[in-house]
Amino acid sequence: MRKLITILFVSVLGFFTSCNSDTFQEHEIGDNLIDKSTEVHLIDTFTVQSATVKLDSVLTSGYPDISRPYTNILFGGYHDDHFGDVTSEFYTTLSLGGAFEMVADINNKKNIPLQFDSLVFIGFPDTRYYGDTLQEQTISFHKLNKEIYLPNGQKGFYGHHTIANDDVAFGSSAFYLKPRKQSVEIKTIGDKAIPEIERKRDGLRLRIADAFGQDIVNRVNSNDDTLHNIFKWRKFFNGMVLKPGSGNSVMFSFKLGDPGMKLRLYFTYSGSKKGYHDFPVVISRNRSSESTLPYYNFSNFISDKTSTPQDLGRIVEETEELKSEETDNLAFIQGGIGFYAKVKIPYVENLNNLGVTGGVLKSELIFYPLEGSFDNSIFRLPSSAISVYVTNRDNNRVAALTDSRGSALSAVYNNYTEHKNEGYYSIDLTSYVNGILTNGQDFEDGLLIGFSYENIGNTFDRMIIENDPGSDFRIRLKTTYVVQN
Amino acid sequence: MWNVRMNINFFNSTGKITALFVLGLLLITSNVFSQNNTSSPYSYFGLGERMQNINGNSAAMGGVSYGYKRGDVLNLSNPASLSSIDSLKFHFNIGTTFKFSKLNQGDKSDHFNDFNLSRIAFGFKVSPRYGTALSISPYSSLGYEINKRDEILGDSRSVIRSLLGSGGLNQFVWSNGVQLSKDLSLGVNGIYLFGNNTRSEDVVIEGGASTVYRGKTELISKGLYFNLALQYERTFGDYKINFGGMYQPNIGVDAKRITSVSVSNSAAIKFEDEDRGTFDVPESFGAGFGLNKGKHFWFGGDYTHEKWKGTRIFDEVTDLVNRDKFSLGMEYNANDGYARKFLKKMTYRMGGFYDTGYIKVGGNNIDSYGLSLGLGIPMAQQKGMLNIALEFGSTGTLSNNMVREDFTRITIDFNLFETWFVKRKYQ
């Protein structure tokens, strides 16, 4: 009997237990009965201070060092009503591309002399450009007076780096940029491959003055070992700088690697036979052994901001900030030159004074590009991602802004509004603001908004952010805050 | 000391009972089965939904207990009755409650099933005039989960607010009954009130936002209180009348309250506060009577008043209201001791109650009423009694857009006896 009772009891218990209602059933009944202990507010009246700051140094050879070189280079220039004149010159070493010798005869002796035909610059744009492509652009080629070398301890070459070079160009040319068309290699016609020597139509091919090419051919014909030995070649030709003309209206990107940039020397021999020799631009790399040479290339950014409406040339030191109040309530972002917008939200901690405590459900920084400062053809909104860094009084980039899981956050462009010009950027600051509410912040702490560390030396995008306190388009922090009563 | 010799069974029983007691403690106090003892949104208020702390006999009679006295029943609502439990037996009582409820509001309704172990108790006679018992049972329970859409002030979007209540308070009771004279018995319950009432409020922006705001309050009770009781019995020929009374002073029960706020996207807890203080169990009194006619018929009624109004939880005056409860019930024991038919061996019970409740929501008292039916089924060899009670009732009202809870509550309760104290005439 006792056993029976035990069994009965346990089974009754088991039966009832298995019938219990699911704890997480959703139901709405009773929702009017229960008081809430919190209120949720959307607050967007925080003071948001902004300023423009400038990086001292922007790596243009690769990031974080020469072992991760950029595989494209920026070249050209444009005039911008807001940012002034911006130009990029391209410095590079030039490879010998293998021994350049006379053509072999029937006895396999290299003694058939060459006749110079032409010297051609070949480069492939990579479709990215900034500025006006409808105007004619010029380019000039100058020999460097010194070898390019990487000083000890330096990670790479910076945008302000220059190397002495000949005033007189050894070549120059004019062209129209067709960034898309010129970016394509045309290696075949139908099924038929075009021999390399016949290719004349793809890329940007610019014939330059003969003198330099003629000199090389003369050296080949006289069996000068400058054209056999890479070390002697490097001594003979330290490298070159490609300079845009002062009237250029577009900055664009050349591919490095394959298809790459080169100087090609066409020649004839034995009457009418044709040949060519390439002097390629090799992507930056350090010297790997005694018998090799290092190769370097980088862009030098020059910006003349003296005549800009907001006199942006005032910023010199990285630790300075040019407050938006002094620049018509604007903040500036520019790749290459290294402008970042610095944003401070000094009073956000006041949220802690509401209620007993509270928490941020969502906090978004919203900003608008200045109306009229961009268009759809020439000065477009940035195509590169806009990164955000946590910064301090000295404008150091302390850390990338991340969400709670540690993934980096960037500004998102929202353009779903009816009015075309009312697209805005938003940055999710939920985690950042919750962090400030918990840990506090220094008065000078803030955020740097601009292009990423990794790419700022390789982007020409720019943007102007509006921050007029009286405008609907000012920078705003929209925070959905739960107040615990 | 006692002029008896213990049966060898004692040792077996003690082990078994201890095991059951520990099991019961686990079931009642922990979330072993992740169960809620209630699903009522009204459990949000006060200390939660008050659990009825009565045995299967009383549950079948509308809760009547003050004037109830039987030698084979541990009536802990009136500990004075313990003075007359059967002296040769060790009493063991375990009860389970299963509540089917339907919540109604407007034209919406929802069903819930809640199971809980409603009590474990054992007791015995220490001396001819003194009986004692130990028990554990739930005192109050929280079990609501409500999701509501709510506005964001200054925004067109909404938030979803989830209000969640869980846990409850339990009581560990040491009951004592002493017979002072032939007519009068006094009793006292010493009660350790323990447990954890947890309420949380989660807020999230509607539509896939990942950040969850959570405010949470835990009331952790660890305190003592007591109540006093008496029974006074007179016999008039075939009739026996028994008056019962109960008094409980307002006592602040020691407790700890932990309030915390966290936001899911930052690891740190934003706010945490731990308070020590007390919450009140109310001054209460109850009175009842029980009338026996012969061996078979019993009829009784109870009235209880609990002064919740003005009680405090951590120095904050609650907005609870005074509670009145009225019960009436009767019992017919068909067994004349010689019955052979099963139906003839059983005890039949019925009753009803009306309870004003201790909460007031939106100007409405959340009251309850119910009718009950029950059976007492004796086990073979006088090993005990299986009591089944069925209650049909309703809490709250549909008017003013309130919630009405219609429920059926089944209580199954085993009264088991072990013969402990036997004086054998022949060894």
C-alpha cells in the first residue's frame, strides 16, 4: 500500500508538473493594470560641439607599414571652392624590368643595334576619380635627384614627404581622363589575342619626349651595363615623380600591379622589325636580400587652403582644433590631407540626473552634409566608409568606435527621405553613450569622424558637415532614454 | 519520560519523512520545475497573490478551519486544534494544488495551468495536552508576464515593455497547540517567512533594436512573525460546538531589497542598490465556529479580517486595502465504522467563500468568491486519508476593463499516519 501511495504521489506530481503553463507565453491581458516604473524619452537637445582637426601625418605608401602597400596610387588635382587646391604627386622607383640589351643575331650574339622608336607611359585608371573629367589634364615626369629610401624606424612614406627632383621634366603629356573606359585591358579582339606590341588602345597611353628614350637606346647599343645591372640602373635612374599640371581638374587612381604602370620603350632593329622594353613600376616592397633592391612609391598631397572661405590653412598642429564657430558652423573631413571632424557632447552625462537611474536604449549621432557642398557628378559624397574614432584632448585616435560586441561602427548614409538633399548620416552611439553614463568622460573627450586609418592616405573624398545651432540640420544626438522613477 | 515504547518503525519513518520533507522544501522553494504558482496579473500587487494555506479538508469546505478539530487532521490555521490530534500517531500531510485558470479582459481571454506543492507538514503529540507540527507552504506567489506597447515621449516610435514577476514567499511554520482545560485550547504559530519576490521590467524599442533595458527589484524575505489562536469547545447532548479564534499582530518582517538596472549592450550593471528593512504582515484576526451533530455531520463558518491598509514595505506605505474573508462549509462522514461499500466509507464536503482581497486596482476591489466540493477517501488499514477538493471560483471583475480570472482549483492532499507510540502488552 505504501509503495502504491508513493507511486501515485510521484505520478500525480509528474503529471501536474508537465502540464504547467509555459513561463514565456506572451500575453497582453492585464496590461492596463500594472504600473510602469519607467518612462521612455527621446531627447535630441544635447549641445553637440564640433571642430576640424588635421592629422600631422598620413601614410600614403600603405597601412600600417610598407609590408602592406596600397595597390593603387592617387594622382591629379582639383580646385574645390571649400577646400582650395588639392594636388597629389606620385613618387616611385622604376624597375629595370630585366636586362635591356641588343638583339641577338643568328649566332646568338647580342650585337644587332636598336633604333629608338618612342617612349610611352602606360597606366590604367581604376575608375575612381574626383573632380571634373571633361577638361584636359596634363602630366609631367621628373627624374629624382636622390634615391628614395625609407629612414630607419619609419613605417612608410607620409603625404607630406618630398624628394628633390629635376625642375625640367623628361617628359610631359596632355590627356582626357576616361576613368571607366581606360580602366579596361583589351587583350583580344573576338577570339583572337592581340600581341602585346600591337596593343595601343587600352589604358592611358601617353607618348613622352624622345630624348630620355634615345639616351637609353644609345646606352644599349654601346653595351653600357647600366641597362644590365639593377644596382647601376638604380644609380642612373633614382626614380621619378609624376606631377599634375596646375590647371588639372580631376584627381584619380591608378592601378599598381597587374595591369600596372610602366614606361615602355618601342624600338626597331634589322630594318623594320619591332620590339619593346618595359620599365615597370613595382609595388612598394622592402629589400629582401643583398642581391635585391627595395621598391617604393607614395603620393605627396599638397593643399593650398589660403584662399578658402573659412581659411582652413589655419590648422597646422594635430593637437589644435578649429572650432566650427570659427568656420561658419562647419566641420571638414578630407582624405589625403587628413581632416577629421571632431565632435564633443559635453553634457551627455546630465542624463544621469534624470530619475533614480536609467539607461540608453538607442543613441544616434545624426549629421547632414552641407547643402550645396556636394553634387552628383563632380563633388560627390564620399564613396569610402566614414569611420569614427574615440578621441581625447590631443586629438589622438584612442580607439575605433565599437558596438557592445566590439565590432567597429561607421557612419551610415540614410537617403530614404523624399527630398534628395536631405540625406543624412547616422552613427550608432548607444554603447558609447552608455559607457559615458557609467564611467564618465573628460570634457575634452570626443569622437573623430572621417576616413579610416587604413585608407585616409589613399582616398580623395571630402565632406563638409553642417553644425549651425539654429538650423534643423545641425549635428544632433538623438537618444532614446529610459528613466527609472 | 513517556510511558510508551517506540515501535521499530520509527527509524524507518524518520528517514523517509526527512527525505520527503527535504524534497518538499526543494519543490516549494526552488525553481526545480521552473513553475509559477500563479499566472494572475494581480500577483503584481502587494506581496503577490496570497496562497491559501489550508489542508484538503478545509479547501473542500470553502476554507473553513478555525472551528475545525479532528484527531486525524493537522489543522494549522488554528494551531490550538493540535492539542487534540491522535496521540499514538505520527501525522504526515502533503498537499498539491493544480489551478486551471482563464483570464478574461474585454473580449480577450487566455488560459493558464499552474501547479504547485501547497504544503508539507508533519506533527505529533508530545504530551497528552500538547501537540506540535512543522510545515512549509507558500505564502504568496508572483507569476505575471505582460508585454505592452508604450509610447516614447517625443518620438513616433514605440517601445515594448515586458513586466515580469516571479518567485514568491514561503513560510516555515512551527505550530503548537496546548490544551488548557477540558474546553479551552491555545495555539501559537511561529513563522519564518522566506523567499524572493522578483519583479523586472524590460524595455526595448519596437522593431528589432538590440538593446534591452532591465530594471529589477528583488524582495528577499528572511524574517519571523507569529500568530496566536484558541479553540473553545462545548458539548450539548448530541451536539458539540467549537469556537475558534486567531490573532496576529502587525509585524515588520526582516527583508533585503535589491534594486538593479542594467543595459544589455554594456556589460556593467548601471545601478545596484541593496536595502535592508522590513515589510509588514498585517494585524489580523479571525473567528469561526464548528458544529458537530453526532459522529457524521459537521458544519462551520469563518470570518477573517486582515488590516493591510497602511502596511509598509520598506517604509513606503502600500496602497493595499483591508481584507475580509467569509467561509462556510460542511462535512458529512458516511462511515459509521462498519461500512463495507466504498461510497459508504467516504467523507463528503462542500462549502463556499467570499474574499474581498487585499488589493484595489483602479478603484476596484479585486475580490474572489468560490464554491467547493470534496471527498475524503480513507486508505486501507487506517493508514490515512486522501482528500480531494474541487473549487470553482472567480477573482476580479470585467467592468472598467479589469481582468477577471475564472479558476478551477484541485487540491489533492494526503494525510498519512504512522503508528509510533505503541505500548505492547505482550512482547
